[in-house]
Amino acid sequence: EFRRVLFRSQIPHLFHKAPLNLIGELRWGAILLSASAAVTLFLSAFTGVLVGLHRNELPAVAIGSARLAGAAAVLIAVRFTPSLIWLALCISTFNVLSALWQLAMSFRLLPAMGIGLRNATRTMLRELAHYCVGLTFFSFGMLLVGGLDLTIVGYFAFTAAGYYGIAATVIGFVTGMSGAVYSALLAPMAVLQARGERQRILDLVLNSSRLGGYMSLAFVVLLVLLGP
């Protein structure tokens, strides 16, 4: 009964052009990726710890290495097996290892750091909720912009999803590195907000967005000039 409920999904309806013999592997792959996403979401708090300590290079190295290692593992795996389960395992394993490494680095930098519900105060929870409201809208907007594209491609043209996924992985690597750079601004931004220096916040946002736009434009130009 548990197995029947576990595999009662909408995958055959969502990816109606997928071959029937791949439905089982799609389900297991989705389970593996979802489980790794849940674990990394829980451990992402330690990414915030490292950013708060102004050690932004550590999350950048961890995330970038995980992306590269996962992509390399997928390339090696496809030479020996077409199984979607193994491909999902390659990606999810390195993502979890990246999160665990950041956890280890956090405790190495802060040996006395304690984790427990007794450390959560009402003031802290209120401040956290205040910051998370805006972040929630931002994350939902990013989901609509760039989180559903692969699902849409798989729905309309399942055979093209693999090729699109490769391109999306490269784009994800570039945007991940960009995000690591921008995350360095979070701690100073929080300090400026606490001081009420809204004009400096505005200048910081505009200047960083302008520089980020220039870098994105440079990548596009290089792609147009050098790409086939």
C-alpha cells in the first residue's frame, strides 16, 4: 500500500510525451532530487552563517565545486548507463556534500556555536520573519521566472529536455557564481538598514545592479561572437 501511494504521481500526466518505460525512473529521480533539496534547504542556514562572518568565498567554492563535480559525474555516468536514477543521484549527492561541507566550516570557524530551540527568542523570530517576507516574494518570483522552464520544456517537448537541461546547468553555474558575489552585500545591507541609511542602500543596489548588468551583457556578447 505504501509503495502504491508513493508512486501515485502526476508524472504521466505532466510529461505525457515521456516513454512509459521511463516513468518509474522519473519518479525515483524526482524523489532523490526532492530529498536532496529538502536537506540542502535545512542546511542552507549555515551558508548564512558563513556570509555573516564575511567568508563568502567558502559558500562560493562549495556551490561552484558542487555544480562542476555534479556535471562531471553526470557526464561520466551517461557513458555507462542511461538510468535517470543514477543521474539524479550524481547531482543530489554533490549538492548534499556541499551543504555538509559548509556545515563543517561553520563549526570550524565558530566552535562554540550551539544549535537548539532554546536559542530562539521572540525578538529574533520577529526579525527573521520581517526579513523573510520580502525574500519569500523574491523567491516565488524567481520560481516563476527561472524555476519552471525545464518542466515546461518537458511538457511540450520531452525529447528536448535533456539538451535544454545541459544549457540550463551552464546558466545555473554562471548565475550561481553571480549570486555568490551578490550575497557578499547582504551583511552590509542589513547593517545599513539597521542604521536607517536608506540612501546608501539605494546607491548600493543601483551600483551593484548596474555592474551586474554590464557583466551579463559581456557574457551575452561573448556568446554571440564565439558561439556556433
